[in-house]
Amino acid sequence: MGYRIYIKMSIQIRFSLNEGLYLKDPQDSKLGKNIIQHSILLIDEFGFESFTFKKLAEKIGSTEASIYRYFENKHILLIFLVNWYWEWVSYLIQINTMNVSDARVKLKIIIHSFVSAPKDNPGVEYVNESKLHNIVISEGVKAYLTKDVDEENSKGFFSSYKNLANTVSHVISEINPEFKYPYALATNLFEMSNNHIYFAKHLPRLTDISVNGNNVDEAETMLNYFADKLLF
């Protein structure tokens, strides 16, 4: 897993995702990019259960058969999209911590990357990160809370998430080598950054923070509070 950056007129980002997640890499063609772009928009609008390849084909002016040449089914498409987001967050962390040596500062940057990932976009025209973030929050668990999770995990379908957790856990261990649960904290910080923003918008009695439009500063403050209390 990883990413490649091509510099032309603007930054172009292409993530190298597990080849088992597609039959033909959609990042390599105009049609494939349309599939990614409009599947995000449709799933965000209608929800994953109501989303179909037929609706997607009608939206992009193509055929269901053409979509099936890229993805075996909509479940695999969802895993692809969620993986893309995990890679996006990892990319932001890497570029934002590139010249930072202080692990405490790194963790603050990581937390900022968690909450700001839906807003940052240096040059991926066919991905709306904000709407994809909505999908990660509301539909993302459907990618791995399934009966096939062990088989799909054995194929490396969740390596992007595990790599992200590994990166964060290493920083946590740098800060406090005696902390017993670096992977648990890493995944919890990421999941909290998603869930509590969602709670603040839709189920406010389940959180103590508020979110004002795209302003998620309070979520970032909360995550730093938990990290500080547990590690320092």
C-alpha cells in the first residue's frame, strides 16, 4: 500500500490500493474516475442500501456492464472508497509531519489531520472528501463488520487502515514507551474523530462537543485532551 504523486499543472494524487479491490483500477481512466466521483455522491445522497450500479450507470450515462468491468459488486466498491479515505488520511499525516521530529507535536498534527481530512484537497478533482467522509462515518463499518471479514482481511483488503493505525501507534509509543495500548488508542482517536463529529451533528446527547458547520475545532480539542490525559 502507498501513494504516488505526479506533479503537472497541479498536484495529482494516485493511491496504490489493494489490487483485489477492483477488476480494473478506476483511477486510470475517465470512466473509472466518473464511477468513483458519482458513487460517492449517490451513496452520500441515498445511503449504501439504496445505492445500485443501475442508478450509478444512469447517473454517469453508461451501462451497468461497464461498471462491473471495474468492480465485482457494490460491497467491494464500498471497501475501495473507504480504503481511499484511509490512504488520504495517511497521506496528509505523512506530508504534514515530514520535517517534524518531536513525537508530541507529531501526534497533535495527526489529530489535526484526522479532523481536517474532509476539508483538505490539493488536487483530486473526482473525489469530494467531505462527502466521502460522510460515507466513512455512516457506512464505513459495513466494509468490515461482515461475515466475510476474515477472508477479506486475509486478502489484505484492510491493510490501508492497519497501516494508518500502525503509523499512529508508533508515534504514541515514541511519546510514552510504557503505554500498553498504542494500537487501541490510535484506532480510537481516529474513530472518535469521525463518530463524535457525527454525534454533534445528529445525536448531540451522545457527545460533549458541538460542531458549527465545517468548524470542528472542539473535536480536535477533545481528542488532544484524551491523548494528553492518557499519555502524559
